[in-house]
Amino acid sequence: MNVCDGCGYYSRPREFGTFYFYFLLIVYGFSHGKKFLCGGCCRGEAWKMFAANFMFLLGLPFAIIQLVRVYLADRGFTAGYAGLDKANLQARKGKTKDALERYESMIHEHGDSCGLRYNRGLALAESGSLAEAGVEFEKALDLCSNYGPAVELLATCYQQTGNTEGLEALTKAWSDKED
């Protein structure tokens, strides 16, 4: 488990290949790449690739393969935190209360996790509850003291809420570790 390159939430990102082909009278070309995305971001990217390649048939088979792969892979995602991608999508859509309830049920089912605490903090931060988000990021760091994504967002929460003492302590603790 890691952080998704697309949305920034803790999830199970997997490699996702992109391929775009275009042909405009005498100018043609293609682009391709690889990203590590969660299930929710993969779906969006697959549909975007399908729409962009729909007019130019050369890229369409690759887009269809990726669409099928994304939807079949989501069916098999029962190991670990089932429903994590759905909770992350709810948080990104602004349904913070529902997402927090899902994260909490996963914590009760599987035990406390720095990734789930990080996601709770990120959802709260995106909804504007920076003080509560800071508490969740602190809990994530209590569970895993070197979880970098939580440190960055905790520093932002401290900065925006005016907690200079917390920010100084966090900066000192992390500057010592980097030396």
C-alpha cells in the first residue's frame, strides 16, 4: 500500500499504462506513459483515454484493454481494506462524513493504520477542518513515525492554524532525522 499519484490518498496504487494517438490531416503522433494510480483514479484515466482515442482508431484497442483491466481488477480487490477506493472517492467528492465513517469501520475491522489515519486527515483537511486534520496526521505519525506524506500535511495544518510551537517541534524532529 502506498499513496496514489493521482489523488494523493493512501490506497493500493497499481501501474497504469497510457497511450494516446492523434492524426490531424498531415500531422500525427502519439504519447504514452506509466502512472501509479488507485482504482478510482484508474477508472477516470481509462475513460479519459477511451474518449481521447475514440476518434482515432489506432489507440482505441489499448484504451479498451485498460478499461476492461480496471473494472476486472476492482472486482478482485477484497484483500486488505475492502472499500478503501470507494471511501477515497467519497472524500474527493466532498462527502467527508461518509468517507470518515468508512475509514472508521476499516479501523475497527482491521486495527489502526497510519494510512487510514492519513486518509482521514486528508479528507478533513480538504473539507476545511484543519485542526481535526492535524490530530489525524499526528495519530498517523504516532503509528508510523517516518510516514512522510503525513509529515508534510501536518506541517501545513500547523502553519495554517497558527500552531508555531507544533511546527517548530515537527521541523526540528524531521531536520534531525534527515541529517
